[in-house]
Amino acid sequence: MPRIADRFRGFLPVVVDVETGGFDAKKDALLEIAACIIRMDDFGRLFIAETVSVNVEPFDGAHISPKSLEITGINLDSPLRNALPEKEALRQIFQPVRNEVRSTACQRAILVGHNSFFDLSFLNAAIDRTEFKRSPFHPFSSFDTATLAGLAFGQTVLSRSVQAAGLDWNESEAHSAIYDTERTAALFCAIVNRWKILTGF
């Protein structure tokens, strides 16, 4: 039976998207995190197994650009946000990832993201701020679906890449961490599964 641990050299791909208060991981607030856990079926095809998400309280002194809130539609004052402090938010995302790494006999998780350096930089900044021990993610390696989609479909923008892969895209739902993560995960699975058909790998 094919194992996901053998497909990516012992790495478990986990798709992550963050929504933030800007572009500077050190200064701007981390506001939402979502992660999709990817599994492999008996035929070696990838699929989305589970999505976990959390709203995050801005850290003390965090900068938040009004423009960013306008794009994401995040209402920081909404009682429905149920935002958690950064350390607890990281724990909620990392625990199921760590469990999956263990159960699949992988060595560690690798972040998959659309322009993955951005998501990984915000995750790493939060890990540093909270002195979080034992992150399941590789600290600097990642898989970038913007690069993969550029190769596979000639598109690098997420919405266009998803549509080029023959998948649905709803612009009104975009820029929430859950939606963007699940669409990025579907894109990643589509590219890897198509590569398997083309090459047998």
C-alpha cells in the first residue's frame, strides 16, 4: 500500500493559510490560521482529510492595517471571533498535525502554501514570540503552490490557478483562512495527482 511518508521523503504536506494585519511578520498581527491535513488513498492519490482553524488575538503592540481588514473582512470586535492568544492558537493547529505526523510515520510536517514563504514567516514569528517548543513544521523548507501552478498551468494567482486546475472558485468567500486553505489544498492535490497520472510517480 502506498504511504505518504514515502512520497515526500518523510515529510507530511500540510496546507496552511494565514490572514494577517499586514505583510511584516515581526510587526503585523496574525489574525487567522487554517490548516488542511492531506492523506493518501490506496491508489497513491492525495486528498484533503481534515481542516483545522483558529482565530488569533493580536499580540501586544501588533500593527494592524485597516486595508488588510478591508480585504479579509475580519471584524476584530465581533464576539463570534472567539479569538485565542497566539500560543493557544498554535497549540490548536499543531496538535492534530503532530498526531498525523506520528500516525503516518513521517519525520515532520512541511508547510504547503500559496506563496508559502509568507505563511511560514508569520507562523515562525508567532513561534518565536510565544517561545513555542516543538513545532511540527520544518522551520524553513516549504512547498509553494504558486510555483507548482506556474509550472503545471502557467498561472500563479491563486484564483486563476484553482480555475485552471478545473476546480471551483468563489470570489465572495476568498480571503478567509479556511476557504483559501481548502482551495490551496485542492490545488496541491490536483497537481500532485495529475503528475502521478502523467509519470506514474
